Amino acid sequence: MRKSSIFAISIFLLALCLTACDSGDIEEHGYSTASGGLTLRFRAQLSSQDDWEETGYGIVLAGFSDQSSYAVLQRPIPLASMNGEEMEMVVSNVSNSISTMELAVTNTLRKRIVTFRTVSLEAYKGRVDTIDIDLGRIDVGLSGFMQQGIFNQACIQCHGGNGRKAGTLDLTDGMALQQLIDVPSSQKPGYTRIVSGDAEGSLLRMILHEGGENLLNYNHTEVLSSQFKESLEDVKNLIDEWINSL
């Protein structure tokens, strides 16, 4: 009798479990997993004649929050992809803490040095489909870094922008290199704006470093330090790298 009772109770409990599994409760309530964030598919045509790995810096697609110059996430772009042909890179799990995705130069600590392109993610918040973003054609070599990251950001306001050409110098795209490289200074006789392969002997470097504040009529060290407050030494190092590579 005791064995029969135990058997009957066991059958009852098994039936109860099977009923619960088939009741639809699990399917109805489910288990929601945390959202993986945005999925972004970037396309670009990147070109570079330089091996960035030799400089200690890299070209990356990186996500930044508003509060920090260090990347929350980043995806390195292989040198082989910088051949001028269209490349595609998918970046997944882009969280809501990231406000911008940037094609940028970062150092080994993932700190932003300069940015080639910036994409604000505000308009994409909540999207669950893959978002296509075309960055276009970009020179991401050291010359491109100088034009887009330095001249366009800190110099053309006085040198070529809005028709102004302080010191008769035009640093806009297409003009900067031919007016800088191995060209004598019009403001400082005996000096050359940039001496190919010789950063130390170039006037450009002199006016951007301590001691060069009074070489010309304007303090250019202040311009650079105000524009690149958090990455000033890195920017100066890369300017030297560029001049020495010419």
C-alpha cells in the first residue's frame, strides 16, 4: 500500500511538470536578453603609403563617449585594406554609451589623436537593422593626417580659409604641400618652411615647439595646444614623423 501511494504521488508530480511545460507560460513571458546595441556597416576607400605600425599609432574605427578621448571600442584597419579599393567593415554591439563612431588615429592606449571622419550615432539610437555608412574616399597616410587632421582643423582659418592667406601661405587641400615642402619662408629669411626629411631643420617644427613662439609674428604654439589639448605631444611626434618621411 505504501509503495502504491508513493508511485501515485510520483505520477501526479510528473504530470504536473509536463503540464507546466506545455502551458505556454515560458513562450509567453520568455527571457529577454540584453540588446547587443547597434550594428554598423562601414564602407570606405582608404589609401596610405605609410606603415602606421612603425609609428606606434594606428588607423581604427573607434567608438567614443562624450566624456572621454579614449575609445570605448575600436577595430583596427589592416594596412592591406588601405589600398584605395573599397573596403567594408561591420562593427557590432555598439552600446548606447557611444555617441560617435570615428575613423581616427589612436595610440596604443586607444587614445584619440586626430580624427578623419566622425559619425554621430544620435539619429540611429534604437535601430535594430544593420546601418550602412559610407565614409567616402580618404587619404589616411601621414600626408592625409596632416591635411585633414592638422591643417584643416587648426590652420586654414588663417591660411587659405575665407580668402585669408597669412604670410602668403595657403594650407588648404591641394595647396599645402606645394607651398610648404622645400619652400623658403617669406616671413623669416634664411629659413625653409619644411626641409624634406629633416624635421629639426624645418621652420614649421620650430614654430610649434617651445622656444619658437617669437620666430614669427604670431604664436603658433598656442594654436596647436588649444586645438589638441589632450594629444599635443602625440600630434607633435606625428608631425615630425611626416616631415622625416618626405
